[in-house]
Amino acid sequence: MRFDNLTILDCDQITRDYVCSNCWGSLSYTINKEAKNKCYKIYCNKCGEELSGFVTREYVQRRKGQALVEKLDAQRNIGHLLGIEPEPFDMNKTIKELWPD
């Protein structure tokens, strides 16, 4: 699919609602100087113009949430297998360490 022959309205909607499918980075657009008619092209701020596609921002947020849960489960399970128990968290102690009186 080509992303270099779009209207400015299409570009506004795509850059607002979607991110790069490769790196999940933000998308931008610029005028396509190579086109015969006035149109715009979308590119990834990190990957450049070699854009393979895009996914919704909602999808990325959902996947990041799932990845965080998987990370926490893995840490707990590996710690349990290795016999490492998590230390209890004392919020007041931490605050006093960071901001002593």
C-alpha cells in the first residue's frame, strides 16, 4: 500500500489515530514534491519514508499493558523458581530516604 498520495485530511486523521507498525513511533506528513498533483505523504519519525504500515494507537496501548503484565508475571515466577522473595515495600521509608528532614 502506498502512503504518498493522500489528502491533508487523510494525513491529519492517520497521524492522529495511528503509529508506525514497525517501531510504534509517531507518524508525520509532508507535501509530496514528486507528485504531479498536490498531495501528501506519510512517514515515520524514526523509520523514515520506508513505512510498511501503521496500527492504531489504541492497539499499541493495549499491547503495552499486556506486556507489562507479562513482565510482572515473569519476574514473580522466575523469582519464585530461584527462591528469591520480593522485599516488602515501605513507602514512608523510601520517602524519608529520598527527602530526608
